Amino acid sequence: MLWTRGVAARETLSYLDRRGIDAEPALVGAGISRRQLSQDDIVVPAASQYRFVELAAAEANDQLLGLRVAAEMDLRSIGLLFYLTGSSRTVAEALVNLVRYSRTTNEALVVEISRRKDEVILAIRDLQDSDEPHRQFFELLALWFVRTLHRETNRDFAPLRVTFTHARNTDLREVHRLLRCPVDFAQPVDSWVLPQRVMDLPIVSGDSQLLKILTAHADDLLADRESVGGLQSMVENQLASLLPSGESRAAMVAQQLGMSQRSLTRHLAEERTTFAEILEQLRRRLASHYLADDRMSVQQTAWLLGYSEVGAFNHAYKRWTGTAPRRTRKPPAAPHK
């Protein structure tokens, strides 16, 4: 179960909305909610994003939808990757940062860089173990890359060629016009090929100090992803916001993540955990944090953790620690005489 920040899906939804095209059938078909896509810090399964963009193309009756979305989207919407590449010194350094940190945005993709004669080749490998069609997504991604290079160098140059693993037999002239280079379909790899001569081009917004800050942040994100299972982390994020409302049920979390409860259970089992274990561990960790704050009452802590009665929280806390929550509070300081 691989995750993405859902930028392509969010931008596609915005594109449909601007044109008055009903996106609901595509959202339902992909198992994504409009509410999910409205929140920048929420992630969606990569397969759901692929499916949504494909279904959106069908709803819009436009088999070039991915390219049209990429032609209009705000390049900054991809977030950290845009600023990492944009604060690099040269195109070569920007590509190294793109390769290194691409998984902060999309866990399903691995970008690999190689050189051959006078060419620099970026190959995009999809880790998804599925047959989910992804034509619209990969065409969107290619044009995003080309536009980003133009923006960050302030130079108007074209790739030597772009290759796609998917097939395409229609609208070929328009694809070439938008990407402005030779395009080959049904190839062994998705790739973007650049001339070696552009590697030394300066990035006009290069900022070495900003780059240090951004790379440190990106390194932390990658470390967090490696230390906590992807889905487990997402479940915790959802629960943290749902607990005070008392909606800490697996069905609700599954709905927020755009999957069935059965799928949620199965994928958590693959990460060697269960929903109940995640909920228990999160409540225990948050309880310690809240009770360490003298301003937070036991009753408030119980409510924030989603318990309808203080007694239920007291029982759970005693099971975790062997003592009642009130006994963990620091005694009030004696008044000064």
C-alpha cells in the first residue's frame, strides 16, 4: 500500500471544477472524497490517484486531460520538491535533489538518474504492484517536469525525448506539441531525457541557505517514513483529529482514507499491526503528554482521547501504567511563606 500527497488528483479536481464538469462519479469510482483532496496534509493511495485521473479524463471526454491539467497547474502545488529543486544551484543539483527526495511526495515512484554519451536520463519506476492504468498521471508528471525546468532556469529548452510505458494511438500530434520533443510510447521505461549541456545551467532562484533548511526537513520526512509503516502513520494522523469527536472507529478512519474497512484491516496486517493496537498506543502516548501539563484536567484528557466517561479512561490508564491518572499528576507547589 503506497501513498501519495495526491497533488495530481487535487489539481485534476480543480481543473474539472473550473469547467463545471461533475467530478463526483470519478471521485466515487476512485474511492477518494472531495474532503480528502481539500486538505494539504492528507495522503491517498497511489492507485486511487491513478484511477481518479483516468476516470476524470473519461468524465471530461478528454484523453489529453493529464497534459491539460499540467499545462495550467500552479507548479508550486507539488510542495517541497518544487522548492528543493528551485533552491538548488544548477540543473544538475536540482535533478539530484529530485531523485533523492521524490518519495517525500509519492511513495509509489522511484526516480533514477543515469548518463549516456551526451544525454542525462531520468527514469521513473512505479513500485505499484497492480495493473492500474496510469496514462493520464504519467503524462501530467512529464509536462510538470518540463514546465518546472523552464520556470527554474528561465530558459526555453526542450528535452531530447520523453518515453512512456503506456500505449497511445490518438492525439499524437498534440502530445508532441505540448511536450515539444519526440515522444515514444509502449517503451520499457518511463523516462525524461535531457542534453548534458543543460546540466550546468543556473537555477535562477538558487539559495544555498534555504536549500540547507529544506534538505534537513526532507531528510526528517524520509526518516519518519522509514521508521513508521506508511499506513500506520496515516491511521495515527486521522485518529489524532477524530479522537475528541468520539469517532475513533475503524470504519470512519477507513472512509477518511478512501478505502474499505476490510482493506484497512488487511493492509495493517501486512505492517504487522492492527487498528486496535494503533488506537491503544496513540491514546497511551497522548495521555502521558496531556497529563504532563498541569493545566489539563483528567476530565479534559479523557475527552481529548475520545472516552465518553472518565471512568473508562481511568480503567484504561491503570491497565497501561498500573496506577490511576490522578496519581501521576505533580502535587501543587506549596505556597511561599
